[in-house]
Amino acid sequence: MQLARRKRTFGFGELSTSGKIVVYVLLFLGLLLFAFPVLWMLATSVKTLGGVHKQTLFPETFEWRNYVEIFDVAPMGMYLWNTSWYTLICVIGAAFSSSLVAFGFARLRARGSLILFGIVLSTMMIPSQVTMIPQYLLFTKLGWADSYLPLIIPSFGGSAFLIFLLRQFYMGIPRELDEAVKIDGGGYFTMYFRIILPLSIPALATAGIMEFMYRWNDLMGPLIYLSTQTKYPLSLGLANFQAAYAATPWNLLMAASLVAVLPPLLLFFFCQKYFIQGIVISGTKG
């Protein structure tokens, strides 16, 4: 009894007022540490070109026109559109194909399925640099160079990590639901579309957010396969924006970078509940 009381006294909820103040101060300092690069980017984006070189965090004058000028000196609207539709298609393709493969590994019984699942997971250990040249030669032979096909089509083959994540979630869904579908005369596709998918919204949201972050920030893929400027996404557009100047205009570059990172930040801010829920459920079930 005394041991149980001692354990309860060491819980976070049993901290004294001074202890809670210390914890909150430490959390606030950690917040400032991680938020400082974003604050520095925001402050630099509204400085004049001369004010960038001054060793001050806050600008002397706020040059909000920088956000208008980046659309004048570079086709930022086109970059945003290219990145948006390309990322959306890849998210849909990767989430759907990965969930379908994960459903097969989690719910279908087949000889050697564990070996196949191990092979799928082993592909995560292969560095992308190893497959870069063979993939480029293959897609060039197919005539897909300077197009989004080499970037979009592989996403419909699924992602090893997303397959693992969704498979762990599906393993936690009771198999009694499968038996109920079979009794009602439904098949595996009925089970997948009517039972599994509606129950896996948090896990699918987690998979979609991860794929969105990867595709939105991907630079290597577009750099290898795209050569026409009108097809550039934001990542390649920002790299080209910096290379167009002899001396980098850091105020304009930070303004363009902030425009580029704003959609992922907003997505994670509004979908963080589903992201955390999907990670926790996938990690604890199965």
C-alpha cells in the first residue's frame, strides 16, 4: 500500500506548483529552440536586402513586398501548382497501393507470406543511390525522361514503410469481422472496402501525411528527371531561384522558402490528431 502511494507521488500530475513551473519553463525553452529557425526565416523574409547583412533578428523596416516580388522574379505560382497536383497524385497512389498490399499481408493466409513480407521490409535497407542509375536507364528507355511519370508511377507500387505501418494496424482489427463478411456472402474486396478502409482512417491519414511530406520536399527525383522549367516543382524551383543570382538575395529566398513550407506546416497542424493517433495505434497493435 505504501509502495503504491510512493508511485503515485512521482507522477506528473502530483508535481507541486513550483515543479510544474519548472517543467513548463523547460518546455517553453525547448519550443523556442525548435521554433528559432522558423522565426529567423520569417524575420529575414521581411527585411530589405541591406538589412539582411546586419546582425539583428528583428528587421528595422518590414518589407512585406518581398512576398509579392518573389512571384514577379520567379514563376512561384507555377511551381506551387506543379508541386500540388504531383504530390496529391502520389499521396493517393501510395496510400491506396500500400493499404492494399498491407491488407493482403495482414488478413490473407498464404504459404510463405512472412518471407515475402520480410523481403518487402528488406527493401528499406537498400540505399536509394544504389537503384538510382538503373531506374534512370529504365525510365529513359521507356521515353519517360523530362516528365512526371518516373516520379508518379513508382508511387502506385507502394512504400515498404507504409506497408509495414498499415499492416501493423490491420493486424489489430478483430478477425471476427472477416467471418461476419464471409457469412454474409462477401469476398475479400468487400472486406477491404466495406470493413478495413473505414476503420483505418487514422492509419491512412498518417500514411498520407508521411507521403505528402516526402513528395513535397523531394529534390533529387525532379532534379534527375525534369529538365523543362515549366515542369519544375517548388523544391527544384527554389534551387533554380538561388542559382539565378550572382549574390543570393536571402530576403527573397527566405520569403519563397516560407511560402514553400507553409502548406506542410498547415497540414500537420490541422491533421496532427490523426497523425499521432495513427502512429500510436499502429505501434501498439499487432
